[in-house]
Amino acid sequence: MFNVKTMLGATLAAALGAGGAQAADEVTLQLKWVTQAQFAGYYVALEKGFYEEEDLDVTVKPGGPDIAPTQVIAGGGADVIVEWMPAALAAREKGLPLVNIAQPFKSSGMMLTCLKESNVTSPEDFPGNTLGVWFFGNEYPFLSWMAHLDIPTEGGADGVEVLKQGFNVDPLLQKQAACISTMTYNEYWQVIDAGISPDDLVTFKYEDQGVATLEDGLYVLEDNLADEAFKDKMVRFVKASMKGWKYAEENPDEAAEIVLEYDETGAQTETHQKRMMGEIAKLTAGSNGALDPADYQRTVDTLLAGGSDPVITVEPQGAWTHDITDAALN
């Protein structure tokens, strides 16, 4: 990605020279994954000047397989991060006081995708099969689901064999697993692009199974919320970001093209990003950015019920606030 901060800095310098305006407030956002339409709202807000309108100089830092947003913010490398709630709540219980200040994603895109030839047509068919599961905090919805179904995850005829899945779809393509973890907006389409017909697949969405947890929320450190100047920055940041998200929902193709402009790696394709944006828009639909307490409680209940090794062991306290969205959206 080209240096957005440098670009905006030059713009701001010109503004300073022209009108003597004060320098914009700097905000650094750490993404959960690489530059893609999953984060379109933030790139749209950059490209369309929504952050500048709020007097913000925003730097967006892409993530990757070796980047944990929780570690980045703990080390002072970001003001705000995009993270899934299971990882954020786990970090909070372990001593990193993360607080959810906004929830752009209303629905979960997580699902299991199975080869029809494996004869898995319902969750009752899981026992005796190998299932690919992401770890690093993403396994807990799966473990909770299996606990609800009373299916052991240590293998055997009555249980499932859990394959620690990398961030690819190889276990399904190579038939190492009957089902793998996919996102509706990403890995599922990698399976399709590999030449497997949708008619040859069976999918189980976590939303449909009642075990979905919240994804892609905005989190900051609790101590920073005691600083009124920081809170004011976050109010403006959330306001501009949600403006970017709603623009992206209404203009998905344009949003995908904006994302491609910011993809420094050149790894993304127009077809994949436009398809991804179409799916992402379904997940952000229905959210104005404010966390729904019922969605939060469902996530907590799911995580607490995660079998013998739950991601959290006690009901969190102070893990979210409406203070920022109340000010940003009203």
C-alpha cells in the first residue's frame, strides 16, 4: 500500500500553507488482515476525504498472518484495531483492557464448507470426519458448536478429528478434510475458483446454527478512553468510518476498486474484490456502527459455553461502550 500518511500529510501541509489551519489529529488503525474489501469502509473514508472532513490524518496498517492486532495495540503501534470479539474478549480476560467502541459488522461470515461427496448433509453427519478449523482465537465458535451438539473433538467414531487449518483451502482441495472453515466473502470463493462447483458443496453458516460470534469490531485501550481528546478523535473517526461503510454498501463496485488502489501487494483481483464486497455488504447491513447489546450477549454466551476449554471463563465487565457511537451517530 502506498503511504497514505505521507499523501495526506502533503495535502495537510498545503492546507497549512494556504490558510494557516491547524494540523489534523493523527489516528493509526491496525487491520485484522491484508488489504481487501473486508475493510472497504476505511479505505473509502480515506479516498473520499471523509476523515479529512473530520480533521483526521488516518494511517491504515494492513494485517497479515504474522500480525496480531491485539499485540500491535498493546505495543503502542495503533490507536484503534479491527478485531473479532472472541480474540478481544480473550485478550481482555488475560489483562489487555480492550473496549469495543463500534461494531460495523452486524452478522458473521464464518461457515464450514464441505464436499458433498463426503456425505455430510447435516451436523449429525460430522462424527467420524475430519474438519478444518482456524485457530489463534478463531476456533472457539467451532468448539462451542460441537459442545452444543455433544460431539467430542478428539477424534474417534463418535467425534470429529480437528485439523488445524492454515489460511487457505488446501485441506478441502486435497481431500484431507471433509469440511473446512471458510468466510462467505473469501475462502468459499477460493474453493469455487479452484474449479469446484457450488452444487458439489454443502455449507453450514454459523449464523444459521446459532453459534455465531461478532466479527470486525473497532477496539481501543480502556485507559485511553479516560482522555477526552482521545475520545473526541474516536468520535470523529467512527463517524467518518461509518460514512465510509455505508457508501461502500451502496456503491460496492466502486468500493472494491478503491480497495484495489490501496493494495500495494497487487495480489488482489478485481473479480474477487467485487465479489467480496458484495458479500461484505450483507454483513454490515443493519448496523449503524453501534454495538447491539443482544448480539454482544449472544457472543459472550457462545464463548462461555465453549466446551472444556472456553475462550473466556467469566462474564466480561466493561468490554464495550456506547459513548463513542452515541456522540458520533446522533
